[in-house]
Amino acid sequence: MDTGRLNKRVQFGSIKTESDDYGQAIESFTEKFKAWANIKYISGRESLLANVVTVNQTIITIVCRYRSDLTLKDKVKYDGQTWEITNIAPDERNNFMNVTAEITQ
């Protein structure tokens, strides 16, 4: 991966649920780290070729520098939305990783 293509800023973290003064549950994003990334939206055709069933889903692939502390329990914040991580695939040298994330509409 050409590092010049890592031109989008993403945040990785988790969702915390807390209660407000009235006892209502409030979810908030807690940042773990930020990273420069390359983002690619996956089309429906590419999803079918990858044997992924999509029903009103938006799927992205994020390429960024490798981090060993990222897990499938973490979330991604990008473009004003919070995305669920569905797959993490590091390259053979652990320099970069492909992170697949989705939003179900």
C-alpha cells in the first residue's frame, strides 16, 4: 500500500452505555486511537462475489497501518457514522491491515 493513499481520518474505539440524570441510557463513543486510512465502499456486486449477503447494508473496507490492539468488539467512526467491524485481516508483514465494517440500515 502506498502510504499516500491513506488520506482519510478514522477513529477506532468502543461504545459505552451510561445513564443520564433521568435514568435514560445514553450511548457514547470512546476513542481508542485515530488512524489515517484508505476507505473503499464495497458495491453489491463485490459483496456477492465475496459471498456476503447484504440486505440494506453499507459495507466499507478500511486499509490502515497495523495495530495489534484492534478487535472485532471495537467500532469505527468515519464520515459521521459509527461502523461495526466484521473482519480484520493483517498483511503478511503486519505493516497494514484490511478492516471490513458495516452499517445495517
